[in-house]
Amino acid sequence: MLSGSEQRIGFRIDGDHRMERMLQWLNIISPGTVHSIEPASSDASFRRYFRLTLGERTLIAMDAPPGVESIDRFIRVCRLFHQAGVCVPEILDFNEEQGFMLLGDLGSASYLARLDRETAPELYRDAMDVLRVFKHKLDIETCGLPDYGRDLLERELGLFEEWFLRAKLRFDLSDAELTMLGQVKDFLIGAVLEQPKIVVHRDFHSRNLMVLEEHNPGVLDFQDAVTGPLTYDLVSLLRDCYIAWPQAVIDRWVADYFSSLNLHGIDFEQFYRWFDLTGLQRHMKAVGIFSRLDIRDGKAGYLADIPRTLDYIHAVTARYPELSSFHQFLATSVAEPMAGPIFR
């Protein structure tokens, strides 16, 4: 256990039994060397991360409660990405039964904190290099990752109706509206499943990428990786729920990335359509998750990200005739409650 005048805990742990057990575990694997421990980051899952100070060195301790989070999955994906040359945290020790892990520290400078008009071109270029690694250096047949199939896509799209429309906005949806939402789901799932498959990080955005002086970026939160659609991580990166860029800038980045892939039999128009529709699926899921985090988990901070994410949804639904009814529903039924102060 941490003790002594030079050792400190920068937060209260009274009644936090998992924190107490993690400190006991840390004292067993590294007795007497931890000088301080502070929260390292917030997370939309049940995982927690803490930064440990050991002299001039820092490490990260992860608390992943068994039954709701999988350390095994984290380890397998971490090793897979590391072998392909992606910069991920080094696994130093772990206790799978208790759900604790000790990791190397990739620092505290996230892409979200560092991105601006001047830094964005270079930072996104580095991030897209990682996406090319996923495509070219990881074999979907041998990687051992689960498939991003119809069932999972449908469950994710259902979050928009369940948690945003019904739970957050308290909508009582009509039969016609339910039919329309079902048609939107089928349309988007078809667009996702028709794409070439590659390894997909699944949360490849500015909060999970760390700015490093060498081997940039450091990649975090990769444990939910799957084999899935070609454009998924690209749209996660460029139409980020936490930061927005002018459409013309995004178009240029997408075009540059597409040119670098040298895809056979796929033109840019098709690629961009996939980019749009895959992003719509992701953003509908994200709005549902942000609503659930508020209602179920008491994490109201994510509500402020819903308007930006809905802006992406509005823009894409306006471009495709197949989504005109959904666009009209958003513009009429959803626009008014979204104007309230709770989302701003």
C-alpha cells in the first residue's frame, strides 16, 4: 500500500474497494516504488486509468472490472497492433482475475488537445499512416478479431432510437416513424457490409490518439477492434464527435487518403458514399451512447457533444434521397428539443 511522506494519492478512495485492491496489487508487484497516483483520463466505459509516479518515471494502471471489461481482449489486440508497428502502450504486468493492468505511459498530450489549423495536416497524416498499417499489414483472416457483422451494426443503430429518441427526448414514435427508422437501418447496414473489410480500431478519434515526438501517434482504447468496413476508422478520425473541420478540408483529406490506397475497381465517388454512410451509422450510434452515458451512468458531460454529432447526421441525410424522410424527421421533430439549453 502507498505510505510514507513522499507518497500521495491525489483523490479520495474511501469506500472505493476496487481502488484499494489495485493499490494492494501494485504494492505486491512493485513494493515501495510508487510515489504518487492520480487519475489519468476519463473513459466512456467502465475502465479507469491512473498515472503512477515512480521517481522520474510514470506508468499507467488500468482498472477493468471483470464481467464488464475484458483484459484478455486488450492484451490480444495490443500485441497484434504492436507486432504490426503501431505505437501502443507496453504491457508491463497484469492480473486478469482481478482486472488490473500496468502499462507504459504514452503521455497526456492527446490529439484533441493539440489539434488546430496549423498542426492538423501533420497530425492527421501520421494518423492516416496508422490506418494504412491496419489495411496493409494486418490480415483479416488470421488476426483473430471478431467480424463487424449485421447483428452488431443493428444493435448499435438501435441505440439512437432507444436512448436518444425514447429515453432522452421522450418520443412516443408512431408506426410510420418506426418503419422509417427501420428502413434507415437497413440502408446503412447494406452500405457498411458491401465495403472491403480491413482491421478496424473502432474508436479512432482525437481522444484516443496521443501526440508523441517519435512514432506518432500513440494509439489507445483499441480493445474493441474488429474486422469491418474500409472507411470506418477514417470517418471516425475526420468527422470526429469531439472536434469539427470545414467540409472542404475534410474532402481534401479524404481524397488524399483515397489516392494513397490504390484501390482497384473502386472510384472516389463510391468511396466517398461509403465514407458518408458509414459515418452516419457511427454518429447515430454515438448520439445513442452519449445519451446513455448521461441517463444510465450519470456522465452528463457527453451531452455537449451531441449537437456536433447531429450536425454530421443532418449534413449526410441531406445529400441522399434514400434518407430524405429521416432528414425531414430530424429537421422537424428533433430540432426543437435540441435547441434547449441541456445540450449546449
